[in-house]
Amino acid sequence: MPDPRIKNEEQYEALVKKGYSKEKSARIANTPDAGKKGGKAKPYEEWTKEELQKQAAKVGVKGRSYMNKKSLIESLRDN
């Protein structure tokens, strides 16, 4: 029986099978643009260290001021 709180049940099930938690799967499946390709942002490797630090601050990465560019990229991808 489908859950009425999940907007995109098919995507939700695929994410759970992929290993995402039920909470994260539901959050992704309920976003208005779920399943659509992302924006046109350049890959992190092309960002400056300052741009990476600003993005890390935006998402709450701790210790970002001590990280080098490679560590910032890894932290942003793992976040």
C-alpha cells in the first residue's frame, strides 16, 4: 500500500534499495524537482578554494578553514 506522504513512490523505493535511509529517501522523493537533472554548476575541481570554503560554510562543514582544496571537495561530496 503506497504511503500518501511520499510524492514519488517509485523514486523512494529505488533510493531505499540503493541504500539510502527511509528518511533521506522520502525527503528526496518529496522535493518538487525530484528526478530532474541538476543545474549547470561546474565540477568542484574547477572551483577556487575560496568558493569551496563558502560552499562548505553554507552546508555547515566543520574545520573547513584548516582544509586544503582536496579535503574541502571530499567533505562537500560526503556531506
